[in-house]
Amino acid sequence: MSSDLCGSRLFLALPDDILTIITSSLSPGDLCNLGLTCPRLDSFMSSHEVWLFQCDKLGLVPYTTLIEWRKGVFSYKALCRFLVNIQPLIGTWVHQNPELGNVVYVMPGFLSVVGCRIIPQKIGPLGLEDGPILWTPVFEILCNHVGSTSFFLHGRERGVDYVYPGLLKSVDRDCNVLLLKVEHRHQRDEGKLADLKNFAHETDNEVSSSQRIVGQKWTEKPFIHLCSGDRQKLLGFVTSQVRDIVPDAANVLLFPRPRIDAVDSEQDFIVLHERRLLLLQMYERGNMNHDLKSNEGSPLNPTELGCTSEYPASRAGDATLHEFLQSGDWVGLSLQAETKELYSFNLWPYMYESLSALYKFPIRTPEACDEYAGLWGGTIGLSLSAAKPGKALFLIFISYQESEGQQQMIANKILEGNSRASRPNGSAMFVVNIDEPSMNIFPWDTDKQSNPISVKQSFKGEGISGGYGFRYPSSKPGSLFVLENGMLVFRWKESRNVLTLQRLDLADLLKKGERVPSLPPISNFAYLTREYRNVYSGFSDY
């Protein structure tokens, strides 16, 4: 008997608990491949314990939540499939416009992930940690019973809340751009259906801006190659056709609230299970077969637009909206997470302002060399307590970069709660050299509540002060003080103003927060118009 055969038999004879330990370091893909090698390993790889461990290893939701989520899917393997797919989406996404900030935090919901926009706001009378933070839903991705995804865009039109079904396309593991697009469908069952004939009639007599763009035939990503006006026109028409009114039963919780009482928590889970099933039923109704070309009225399912032969032929070589519509029978909304090489200035990415896209800030586990990296919140002034209501909330994202052989800490503003923007979105509020300690002394021994203040370390740097726009800001010397209680305080030397920051757990704040109405769907995803006012303040007007 060969040693290989003997070794294989010994391996297969190991008890399941030992196999679980051995395979715990494998990826879900490796487990699936291992299960194909023989019936014994196939049986083991199908066990609940193996896939529950894989779900828990991802670290996206607590173990107890996984147990609750399992009730809505066939198996832990199906649940793991969903979690692996959506894991790269979790985190902080931003857009340049409006200048007050456009922050979308993607977090686990209930058998889902939810993209929540943080509204520019003031700090309430209960402070930052205990006061409700204002937010609105942008999109959510639900897990169905087999672990596949169902994408819904959120929006509000004329006082009515809608969802706009579509497809979640490929999700790159290291994605940094999230695109909302209109794409052709290759199968009739890829979402709800709507008729494009009305759109054809609307555009027959118009000259598309894309007709002025001459180039080769598209072979991939044709929607991106349309001019911005045509992209917005097509997105607007598709959303007008695919929308579904959100039923009252589905317009409630999007994720469980933080509860202490077990009875209240169980009631939340019941409501969330029912809401999810209702939305999935709405989504599945869009997959019914329906021949649009033989139907003169409105189709039964609105997620896709059917092209017809009524479109006029475009000139050879022209990249036109008509050519895009003629290149397939069905089109619909899609969300795609891609990896792009982005240039940046002071770690703020250059953005394609005409694309309906969001851009991700990298989330890294803070290490000794960059322990202050990540999301921080605060305001101008020393205290974030209830004694200082009405101050503008600032969200700051701290990153590190090397410049001229020195390690710098850069604090980009991604949201401010003023009525008008005082600094362009993405501005570096301060830049400090972490290799150069500050010689300045922290001027306070206690805070406004007479609590003692102890300084852990300090760094020399510069803080923004006036200047012209984003690329040419003026800066003044200052110091960053790290307090023993974990807060950061940047103090401008000349003006003596201070910016006080503390680490934020946005997921926890959103669960305790207050939901407000959304914008119309396209603007709700990415606001493409440069504005210096708070475009989210007139909620009831939309």
C-alpha cells in the first residue's frame, strides 16, 4: 500500500471536530473544492458547523445574529455565500457633491446590507453618542433563501417612498468605486420589465448629445460611454418605470434597534422577517414572463426596459443613445462595485463628477504605526457634551501618507453640519507630522464639566485657515493633542480655536438614529450638482 493512500485514509478517518480545526483556516472557495474530492469530505463540508464557523470568521455580524439570520435561508452555506459577496461593500463611501458632505455608510441590516446616508446636522442636546443621528436609506441588498442577492435603490418622489429593484453585478474584492448604471439583460428573468417604446417616442425627435461623440462601437460598459446628459436621462426613465411604492409593512425597520429587553428584540426580529419576505416577494414578481412587444398597455413588471425596432438607425461610427438602446432587448438598473486606479490630492480621490458613483475610503484595522486612522466625529470647541447643543457635526476621516521621507497624518473633512459649507468637501482640516512632537502645552487642565484632562502625546502640524478652494487652502500652525480618554484635539496656535474629535461607531449610532425622507432616487444615490447649502434639509419638499 502506498504511503499516499495510507495518508489519505488516515486523514479521512479523523473525527469531525478535528477536521473542523484543520479546515478552519481555509477559505469558503477552498472548502467547496475540497468537498468535490470524495463523498466523505463532501458530507463533512455540507455540515452546518463548518459553514457557521466560516460565517462567524468573516466578522460582519455577531454570532447570535447569525443564528437569527439562519432562519431565513436554506443553510449556513447559503448565508456564507451572501456574506462573502457583500463583505467588500461594508464601510464608508463618499462623493464630492454637495460640499457639505455626502457620506454613505454601508452596514449589515437584517439578512441584508443597507447603505445609509448621514445627513449634515447639528449635535443635539443629548450629545453625539446619546443623541439620535439623522440618516436616510440610499440602497439595500437583501439575501434570499439560497444566498443570492436582490438589490433595491431607495428614493422619494412627491411625498411617496419608493424602491427601485435592480441587479447587484460583480463585486471586486478591493472595490473602491460603486456605480449605478443601466445595463442590458441577457435573460428575461433578470428583474422586472418595462416598455421602452414610450422612451423611444420621447427621444425620436431629440438629438442626443451622444450623437456628437464619434468613436468605435462599444464592446463593454457602453453605458459609461454615453454623455452625462444621456446617462441621467436613461437612469431617470428607468427608475420611473421600475419603481414600486413601499408598503407600510415594509417601510419600518431596516435593521434591529439596540435593545436590552429580550421581548422587544424578538418583536423587532418578527417585523424584520416579515419586511424582508414582503420585499423579496415584490422582487420575485418582477421575474414573471411577460411579452412586452405584444402588450400595448403598461407591462406587469417594471425593472427592465425592452428595446424595440422603432428606434431609428444611427450613423455608422456614432456612439449614440439610440445605438445603446438597440444593442439589446432588455435593460435595467444595476449596481456594480469596481476597482479603479484613482488619483488623489491629500488622500482625497479625484472623482468623475458626472457619474452616479460613490467612492470608498479604505478601512484598515489601526496598527501601531497608524493607530489613529479611521472615522472620527466632533465639532469646533473643546466639549461634545450635552452642555453644547447646536454645534455643527463634523465627520473626519484620518489617513496616513509618506511625504518627503516623513510620515503624515491627514484629516479629511467628509461632512459638516453647517447650513452652508465653510470648507470644500474633502478638505484636509489638519495635517500633522507624527515624527515631530509639538512643544506647545495643552492650555486646559479640566473640561467644561470640570473633568480632568490628561495629554498622552502631541504632534506639530498645520490646520486649514481660509485660502482659495480645495487645491489652494491657506493653513496656519497648530498642534494635535492626543488625550488619555481617546479624544483628539487640534488647536490652531494663532486663533486658539480647537477641533475636538472622538472615534465613532457609525453602525451603533445609526441603529439609535432617526430616519428622515430620502431625495429622488438618482440624486439620493449620488448628488451630482455642486451645492454649498444643505440639500438634505428640505426633506418634506421632495
